[in-house]
Amino acid sequence: MPVEEPHRIVCRLDELLAARGMTLTALADRIGVTIVNLSILKNQRAKAVRFSTLTALCEALDCQPGDLFELEQR
């Protein structure tokens, strides 16, 4: 069975929250996503993100998707 390589997409949610003086709890309340799901995203363990969640994150954080995610170099 082939070994699955870890993804190289890095989530910068911590940086954006700090820059905006917002807590994970406040963001979760604002966009209607559980803290657990946001923690999974923040800690680089998410395997997928719904466009509706991405849209809500961008609206709440006043950012673009590229501000939230970057491709880690090899």
C-alpha cells in the first residue's frame, strides 16, 4: 500500500487572529463553525475546507484565501 505524503498547504489562521486581536472562540461564534473544527484547521490537521467555510473565514477576517493559506516549499 503506498504511503500518503503529508500535504504542504499551511494555514496561517493564528497569524490572522493575532493581527486582528480576535480569539478562536470569537471567530467560531462569528462564522458558526465549532472551535474543534477551527482548531483542526489552525493546527494543520485539516484534509479539506468547504468553500462556504473559507468564504465565512475570509469575510470575518477581512482577508483573501491566499492570506489564510500558503504552499510550503519542498
